Amino acid sequence: MDYEKLSAHVDSKRQEYMDQLATIIRIESISADPARNKDMRRCAEAIASMMREAGIENVRLFETEGNPLVYGEYIHAAGKPTILIYGHYDVQPVDPIPEWNTPPFEPTVRGDDLFCRGASDDKGQLFIHLKAFETYKLLFGEPPVNLKFIFEGEEEIGSIHLEPFIRSHKDLLKADTVLISDTAMYGRDMPTICYGLRGLAYVELTVENATIDLHSGSFGGAVENPVHVLADIISGFHDRYGRVTIPHFYDDVAEVSDGERMEIARLPYSDEEFLRQSGAVVPCGEFGWSTNERLWIRPTLDVNGIYGGFTGEGAKTIIPSKATAKISMRLVPNQKSARILDLFEEHVKEIAPPTVKVFVKKMHSGEPALTPIDHPAVKATSSALEQVFGKKPFYTREGGSIPEVTTFQDALGAPVILLGFGLPDENSHAPNEHLYLRHFFDGIKTVAVLYEKMASIR
Amino acid sequence: MDYEKLSAHVDSKRQEYMDQLATIIRIESISADPARNKDMRRCAEAIASMMREAGIENVRLFETEGNPLVYGEYIHAAGKPTILIYGHYDVQPVDPIPEWNTPPFEPTVRGDDLFCRGASDDKGQLFIHLKAFETYKLLFGEPPVNLKFIFEGEEEIGSIHLEPFIRSHKDLLKADTVLISDTAMYGRDMPTICYGLRGLAYVELTVENATIDLHSGSFGGAVENPVHVLADIISGFHDRYGRVTIPHFYDDVAEVSDGERMEIARLPYSDEEFLRQSGAVVPCGEFGWSTNERLWIRPTLDVNGIYGGFTGEGAKTIIPSKATAKISMRLVPNQKSARILDLFEEHVKEIAPPTVKVFVKKMHSGEPALTPIDHPAVKATSSALEQVFGKKPFYTREGGSIPEVTTFQDALGAPVILLGFGLPDENSHAPNEHLYLRHFFDGIKTVAVLYEKMASIR
């Protein structure tokens, strides 16, 4: 491959690519919000159009009971490996809106970054694959691998319909490798292959006493306050060493070898940089583990949101009738989300006092995953990254969840490569999400190069 | 006085009174909401008009830096006592709106009750005094006492401008007795004089870590979660006996005599009825005290509202950047709100971990109060109630706060009589606030009778 030609071509198309990306990130495809159903479909259709324009074939929407899946393929390399590329076109909610410097769905370039909900997670990364295909075909003709594309619209709400789709379309999706660009690089100019993901178990915990809010003058002191009970429960979820207190929570956690812990310790890390990225006061967490270990190889329990009683302007003197916490547990191999959800519910029912009613709503979940790092497809990816970035990639894990990774591995029997072009500080689930544009363009180059590196993996 | 004439007249005017009351409770005078400034003024002016129509003189609005005060007087009984009547035209917020059976500001009669925000607390009770005056004058001519009326629009947000107004208008407001109808009767057909009120100290406690919400995949387990810290703090506010753990919190609590505790114990009370009124699962609270004691003579600390992180539909996987609790403490004689607010702040700052920033915002406060129950004005009130209701009244305390009671006592040197016509289950700070109409009409009669009973108190 004439890499200089590829690189020069991509560089010449920067404005055009950004303009095209803008048309899909403008669409308010928030899957958590039932009111956005039409936007979800509009986004799926816009992506399908782009795929067709890029030359991808058999592009179509598969309907689900939720948001449609977008599929396309290009299968002309007989006897060569097949790569299945996955991405998602749904995005996280955008509140609190006042904290955005520019409107959440108005693509805005400031400095080296493109700001918009979905710019990094995951429409920008999905778009890399469309442009890589288009570019390769334009410059070098037929790709030396077969390609399949599957893009879903429910990643941020647990990929509920993707999993059954994968299981019922194994032939359609059959591939030698699954390539996912939905993760972050370890840092700027640090090409990264991610070999492990945490799983997720998400619940809503509600503590209820009265059916209506009560005047705290008339009832305060003589009725249970559900916020106090919820606080007691939350406060009890961790011991003083930051360990989760739910019985049997750690039973299935796979031991991590000293060797792997040493690999993690070798990665560049500084508290200063971590605090810059997070904006946190100090690093903290489970006693006895480093920051990266806490993020990658240790399970967690975090309250993601809490509400109850009066939350408006000013002061209202009520005893809330109920209070709710949204709680997620990040899981590591070999924890199983279903078991963890059961343990959570059992524990909460066990410790709830008789003064209240307690409800546990199991929301969604995804299993933790590990990818073998000595697979030829991983080595091919490493080689492509090295060519574009000029350095060997880092091997990391990721603290987040991509529930379908496990499903792809299980259902297709194919290794999943996590080739992310995001960055850890791109606010992918927070206000002012953005995408570092140089990695976006280098991502397009990397994926085009990767087609050739992948051609010989079997 | 020809009581039968009074009673028959009031009974004949029921629909007319309800229609008139409807015009003022329709006005959305929520003082906690800065967006309702115009409604506040509109409500004040509507009440002033009604006062003029009733024959009250020198009616005018006194401007404050907040909502206007409405004043009026009728001073024609030379050498006779002067009664100052206080009420408030502001109301509590109305959320959660979906829990209202009919729109919050749409007066609706169902059964024996009138449903509307403000029907009971306090526009309905304020209105009783306007109609009592109008009726007395119409039927019996000049009242045998002098009357002054002062209605404020900031009771639900701590009466911030009333207190300085009272202190700077002592001559204008000078009276022998202050009469307040803003409390509840002990139950249906149980005429009640309230001789004690709890005070209030209200704060907003915010725990903050990062400046933005963080992706719980990227950061979960390695940064402090402000909701967890807030839960720890709230959980620690009470010991296992339901006592508030803030150091020195109980230092100034006046001892209550065994005699008074026996009086409280003699009042009709059943757990069943208490649970029916509150909708709570079980009665509970501080160990060693009865329900009425917990409500009237014991101080409390309650979270009135809590919020942080993602509180919308569905699931969002973030570590909240901050979390806030609105917290109020109900105070009893001789606790001082300023000292309690200081103790709260000191305690929270003392126990806050170094992983977060903690902010305490002192919101508003009111002092606890006690009224001597052997004062002639209390006896006159007792006699008026007995005439209208046909039974001797009950003497109670109230768990709620009317901050200005202390100010009236201190600044005017006058006893304050709490003559409430509300009921404990009228949802005065909750959805579906309502007013029991029979007490409303009996209230008008009682106040008209009271003019004559009060004529001889000095």
C-alpha cells in the first residue's frame, strides 16, 4: 500500500469529513429518552445513506422492538478473512444542559476538538469506518478482506435488542474478527489496543414510606424518612476499605496474576494527570489497588443518581414520601451480571428496615470480557497502529462496558478487537463531549491500513 | 350577640364565600419560585380589594425587597382591646404535579372538601377573618374591639421581610393580642388552641468532587462518589435511638414537666389514625417519646429533598460531580436557630472527608415559641370555640413553625393565640391540599363571636 498517498488523501478531506460527520451528530439520538424515537430512526437512516454512498452493499435496516439496527456488507475477497465492524449511533442524555458551553447537538470546533454529543461516543468513531472503507476503495480498489458492518441504536441502554439479533443472525454476522471502535486510547498519541472490559449491572432502588410527601412540621420526627433509610443503605454498601459489602459480591472475581499487575504498573500514570482528567479532588477507591487496577480489574458499586422529596429552588419543608437511587456495579471476569443483580436485591431486602417498603428494579446489564492478546488479529491491529502513529501500541483494559463484546465472542466464536480512537477526557457521558480531531483522521488511516494487515490472519 | 342570626347568615352564604375564596386561591402565589413574582403581587392586590369591600380601612400594600405585605385596620372601639390578625397569602410549591387529582390551582369541591393549593394553608384561613369581619359589621354593627390585619407573602420561605417590618412598625402593629389562623385542629370537630410551636433551621448541604459528571466506566472505582459521602453524612445524623448526633444539639432543650407530658398523653391518639393521616408504614422516631411528644416537644433533623447525578428516565452511567440535600431541623424551646445552624455547619465540616468539598448554605430559620395558656385572651378564644363547636377546646402544641410568632411576642409584647381551622390530613405541603368546608364556615362564626369575647380582656 502507498501509505503516503492514503495519508495525503485523508488530510486533504478534513473539512469534508467534518461536515459529513456533523450531519449525523446533529441528530438527537438519545436512546434513554422514549420521546426521541423519531430521531433514532432518522439517525439510522442517515447512516444507511452514508454507507450506500461509500459503496457498501446490501445496506438495510433491521427492525427490532426498539431502535433499528443498520447492516451493510462488502464481500468480494473470496477466501480472505471477514471483519465484522460494530458501532452504535445512539448517545447518552445531555443533562445538565446549562453546563454545556455550546448547545449539545450543535457541532462546534474549538481548538483541536469537535464538540457535540456523540462526537466521540460513538458516532465519530463509527464514521471513521465508513470513511476508511470509502477511501480504501477509492485509492486502492477492492479491499483484501471481506467486510460486514452492524450499527445499533441501543448501546447506551444496554443493547437489549442487539443480543437476540446476533444470536438469531449468526450466519449473516459470521466473521473471523469483530472490530469495535468505542473505547478510548490511553492518552494523546498513545495508540492503544484494549483487551478487557468491565461488565455492568444497573438497578434502581426505591425506598418508600408514605404515599405522599408529608409536612415536616406536622409529621417530622414521628414518621420514617425514606431519604434517611436510603442514605443508611447506600452508606453501608462500602466498608472503610472501599470494598463492596454485598455478601458474595467478590466470590467470582478471577485472580489477576502478578505479571498482569506489573504490566498495568508499567503504563504511564500520574495522579496529577488523572486528577486533571477527572477533575476529582484526590484519587481514591478500594484500598490496596492502584488507580488503573481500580478502574480495570476491580469491581465497583456507584450511585449514578439520587432523588427524593423537594429538589426545586428554595426551601420546602416536607418528609419525602419516597427516595430513589440509580446504582450501577461495574463487573470484572468472571462475575456474572445476573448473579450480581440477585445478590444486590437479596442484600437490600435483607437489610431494609421494617419502617419502609423497598423496591429493586433491575435495569440492564452486560458481562465483563477478556480478549486474548496473542491472537493474529490483535497483532495485525498492532501493526496498523504502529504504521500510522509511528510507535508500538499500548495494551490496556477499559473500565466501561460494551455488553455485546461477550455476545459477539460467544455467538460468533470470533475474537473481538477493541480499537478505540477516543480519549479518556472527552466527556463521553457528560456535558461538553468532544472528539480530538487528529485521532479522528488518524483513525481513518489506521482502519484503511488494517484491511491489508488483516488479509493474512488465517 | 344573636348567635342564631350569625350562624344562619353564614350558612346562607356558603356558595358565595366559596366563590370568593376561589378567586384568590386560583392565583399561583408560590413564594419559593422566583418566576411567580407577578402572581405574588396579583394575589396581594386581590386580597387588598377584598378587604376594602369588607369595610376594612386604611388598606394598603407595604413594599419589601420581596413580596408586599398587605395591611388594613378598623379602629373605632375607643378604650377597647386591639387584636392583630396575621395570615399569609403565599403557598408551597406544587410538585410533583402528576400526583394531583385535579390541577393544583383549580378550586374543586369533592365531598366535604375544597381542593386547591392554599385552600387550607393559608389563604382559606386568612379569608375566614375577612368574612368574619364583614359578617359581624353587617349583622351587629361596629365590632367591640379594634382590629388590625397584616398578611404576608413569604411565610413559606421563612418570613424574611416580615420580621424587620414588625420591628420597624411596632406602633402600627401594636396590639393586645395577636391572632393567627395557620395551624390545624387536633381532628374533625375538635376545636383546638395551640400554645406551642417548634422552630426551624433550614440548610442546603452540597458535597462536590469533580466539576462535571464522570463516566462511571472510565472513572468508577478510582474517584470519590459525592452521593456516597452525602449518604454517609446523612446516615450519621442519627444514632440507633433516633437521636440527632450533632454535638450540643440538645444542650438548650427545655425540660418538659411530667405534668405536661401527662396532658399530652391524655389527648386522643391512636397509631391507626396517625398512620391513616400520614400514610406511613409504622410510627417511628426518637426512642422513649410518644408520637405527639416526638412531634411537639422533641427537636428533629429531616432531609426534605435530595438530588445528585442522573435523575431522568432510564439509566445513565455516571459518577455525579456533586450531590445536594435540603435539610431542616425542627427546634423546641429554648433552642436558638442561629446556634443550631452553626452547630450543623461545624459538625458537617468536622466530619467531611478530605476527598470532597462540602458547602453548607444556611437558608432560613424561625424560633420555637410557647404561649401562656392562662392568659385572658386564650380563655376568650376558648369560650368562642365552645359556643360555636359546642365543646371545650383541646390545648395542643404544633410541630410546625411560624417564625413570626416569636417576633410578634418579642417586638409587640403581646401573647399570640394560634386559632387554627385546618386539619392534620389536609396535605398542606403536599399534592391535593384541601380544606374541610364545615370548619371553614364554623371558623367564620368563631371569629365573629370572638370579637365580643375579646372585648373584656383588659
